Amino acid sequence: MDTTTFIKISELDYLGILVELSGELDVRDLEHLRSALYDALSSGLPTYVNLSGVSFLDVRCAQELTI
């Protein structure tokens, strides 16, 4: 089973920013997740988060998505 984790940010033309999460995200990924979300939100464009590829989400990472 592949447990590769990735966080990808892409621009949806001028509609907003898409943050795609995949794999298992835990406390080791928290700073990278924080940074990605900060970068996306600081663009001023609407930010969308795609969690469809996530197989596990640590409670601290889930909390970061709610802030």
C-alpha cells in the first residue's frame, strides 16, 4: 500500500486557489500544511481544499483546516 503524502497548490484561473491533499497527514506534515494554507489564503483569492485523496488525517491537521 502506497502511503505517499503530498500537498499541492494550484491556481484555478482567476476562480481561486486549489489545495489538494493526499495520503496520510499527521503531525509530521503539520508545518508543511500550515505553510501551504497560508500561501493559498494570502493570495486573496477564494481557497478550496480537496481532501478526496486523504486516507488518514491527524486531529491536529484537521484542526488546522478549521482555523
